[in-house]
Amino acid sequence: MSYKKVELAPNTALAKVVEEGKQVLSSKEVLEQKRQGQFLLYDIVTSDSVFYQSQGARGFVSLERNKEQNPLYKKARTATNYLKKGEFRAGLDDTSITRIITKGEGRIRVPLAGLELKSAAGEVYSFEFNPSDLSKLTQDQMRVINWMYGENKELEANMKNIRDNSAFPGRILFLGEEYVMEQAKKGTIMRALRINGYRPAKNPGFSACTKGIGKANFLVIPQEDDAPIKIEPGLTQIVYADPGKNK
């Protein structure tokens, strides 16, 4: 979807963006901007939801684009504070979270084991992809690629955009399964999603385990260009953290 005007909110607290009633772009919308040559250098946090859950002996990640159902945006100040110290669980039980995920648009749920992740740093793991040849990816890795970058012509356009702007392989970051299995005992884990900018010595791709929503870059739609997002009663009274104090 194209908009008349898209603005960059740089180094901004998510709570401030929400308080101002600006609509944050989803990953699909951010990639559309990048294909048009806009905001290429910036890491952009999107409106997409990322949920980590355990079921039996396996850990799962769910990715979805239902903006109005994202608990990070509904509880922006609380989420920011919790993520600075540990994990944010949205104050909802797993049944409520599952209901949100089920109703999500553009949603996938993937077993972490199927992603064949390799250790990156601490609880963060990753897999890499070659934007010129995706044939070696596993079925679940390809599901993630298709969710983010589309299929057929849209997929090729996004891979070309990566090839044209970076000489490095793509890398996608997730929480490791062992960490998820331990932490999800206390409830569903939520993280933010960040699309990486194209910069020297930096892998393109995205992170599905970002904590930095207290000081991040967002692409937003001004209210006059599109209907404002729905805000729950009381949310406009958020007192947000000073971005300069967030990691």
C-alpha cells in the first residue's frame, strides 16, 4: 500500500509515536519504501508482532502483521520498561495471545528447530540466506523468507534490492529454542521486529528478537494522510521514557 507521505521518526520512543497517533508501517510497507530507494541506510522497527511460545518439547515463533492487535503498541511504556530488564509478556495469558495470533493477518507459526539456527550472541541465534540463490534453505526457512519478502515477482524485487545495495549475505535473527523453552514457562514472550539498513559491513535481513523500542527508527504515516490508529482508552496518557536513557 502506498501513502502520500511517509515520515521517518528517528531515535524515538515507541510510546511517543503511539501517543502522537501516528501509524507505524509494517515490514511489507517498509520494504516497499526501500524498493523505491527510500530510507535504505536505516534500521527500521516495524508494527509487526513477534511471539515466542513453547508447546511440548518444542519452541515456536509466530510472525504477524495485525497492527491493531500488537500488545507492544497497546502497552508501549510498559513494554519498553520490561524489555530493558528482561522479557515482556503483555500481561495476557497464553489463551488470549493465541487468540490474537489466530486472528492475525499475514501470520505464520514456525518451529524454531526447523530454522536450523546458529548461535549469534547470547540468546540470539540466526540463519543466513543468499539473495541470489534461495534453493538451499529449509522449508521452514523459506516460509520465513516468503512471509517477509513475498513470493514470485515481489520476492525477486526484494532480493534484487538487497543485491543492489549490499555485498553481504542476508541474516535473520531469532531467539534460540533453548532460551524460549526456559523463558516461555512464564508465559508467551514478545519482541519487536527490525529490518536492517543497507550499510557497509552489516548483513541485510531482519531481527525478530529486538528489544530496542525505547530508542529506534520508525516509518510513520501522519494522521492527515491516513486514518489514525485505534487507541485504547487511557493510552494517550502514556508517560514515555526519555529516549536518551534507553539502550
